[in-house]
Amino acid sequence: MCFIPTEKSKENTIPQCISPYAITKYASEKYLDIYANTYGFEYTVLRDATIFGSRHNHTTCGTDKYGLNSSKPKGSTYPKKGVSNTRTANIKGGIYMLQTFGVEIDENFLEILLFSNKSFDKYSKKKVLPAKTVIDASVTENRSFIYIEKGVTKIVASHNTKETTISFSGDGEFIGFASLLSRGSSQFALETISETTAYFIDPYFVLNVIDESGWGTSILLKIIENLTQSVNYYGQFNLLPAKAKVAAALLHLESKKLGKGEGQLPKEICQHHLASYCQITREYATTILSKFEEEGLVKLTPKPITILDIYALKQMVGFEVAGSLH
């Protein structure tokens, strides 16, 4: 803990740091103070992770009584902000790319670049799509780079009249990375599983924003790296026996963190989606899931499907399972 002899909100009071957490917090405040003094920033955001204590509860993560639109924006000296809050702060306050130890290049980084661009509204179109809507031309004809604001979708490949689910996507994910690097058409189609809010963005606008950002090489290399990892993942996945494939499918969906609670899959996901992803019959997928439930690995009812023993499923798969990129 930090013992402060006077009012907690006074930043000019040096606390008595008697724990690793308190020392880390105080050091972070001093680190941010350097930027405030050097660059004249009124507000400074540091993205960090608390390594002491348990993980923040999903239902309260990123909440704080002093929000961005609070009547007391300067009264909060200890805000807890989730990634979405930090993203909003960056967009509202302007972005200053100050590289100290390196900037993490990921989808959140690209999201900030695109949504903060003054021409974003001109080159994007927001749509609310009902469940089970096939968005075909936008994917196969390379017309749009798609951002899923809210909802659950799947990428489907057709081969000899048989459809196979390649991956699932959800809140905060982009679809169309492969099309940015190639002008050729593909046989992939995007289909909504739940009602989905999505932005359809001109791919040439995306490439221009990346190019003008000053981070173009880093962003494109990261995209290529992630696409390569996806290809390697599918190569390993296709060699798995059916039981391990179902385990991998559960882990893949859980990695999206779209469920309402810990270990929960999106409520719209059923045996049919898992069977299509694993390239097995629905009946076989149901049999495997029932066996998992008997072994205490998952809970099937009531919906949503919930993973109870994630470690056992990971052991069954034998390699790291994460979200894939398209």
C-alpha cells in the first residue's frame, strides 16, 4: 500500500511506498510526469498491465466514476481504463506517437489510425446487419476492408458445394488483411452469426492511411507475420484428430473473449458452428461435446457453452490456439 499523510488526490505528496504495487504506481506517475513537462501535455496516457493481484472482473473492467465525459475530469488521479476507453481518449485528444521502448503494432493501433483520420467517414460506411446475412461480394470481390464493431461473424470457404468455417470474428476485429496484400479474388465469404454492426472501409484508403502514418513498414510486416501464423495454425489444426479439433475450436472461440463471462463462448454458437469449423458432422461434434461434458471439461446447457477446464483442452490440442487473421 501507499500511505499518504494528506489528501490522496494531491500529486505533489511523496507516498510511503511499502509494496511492489505502490512502487510501480509511483514510478509510473513520475514517468508520465516527464512527458507532461517535456511536451507540455495536459493529459498523458500510459498503457500498462498490473502484474500483482487477480485479473479484473469482466463486468467492471475499464469502469471508473471519473470517465472521459465526467464533470470532474481533473479529479481522477487513479483512473482504471480499459483498452476501449484509452482508444477514445487518444481519438479525442489527438495522437502523439512518442516511441520510448517501442510501440506495439496490433489491430488496436490500426483502429486508432483509421478512426481518428479526418477522412474516415468519407471512405467508410456503417451497416447494421441481421443474423445469418451473407456478405459475399464485399469479400470475394475485394471491395471493402471490414471492421466488426459489435457482433459475431464467420469466414466461410466453399469447395465442391461444401462449406467450411475457416474462422470466427467479433467485436473490435478487422477482416480483409489478406486482400490488402493481394488483388486476386478469393472464395471466402463473410456471414453474420448474430446481429452485427460493421464498417465497410475502402481498402485503398486503408493502405494510404498506413503509408502516411510513418509506421507503414511495421504495420505491414505485422500483418504478414499474423497471416503466416494463421497459415501455420491451420496446417497444424488439419492434422489433429476430431476430438482435439473440437477442443481447438472451443479455444479459438474463447480467445475472442466475446462471451459474457469467463470461459463462455458467444451465446449464438452451437454444435453446427463447431462441426463446420472442425470439418466433421454435427452428430459427431455433439457426441464429442457430450463426452467433454461428462469429463467436466465444458458445460453445454443452459447456453452459452462454457469451458470449465481450459488447461485440459490446451493439453489435448498440444499447441497454442489464438484468433486468426484474414
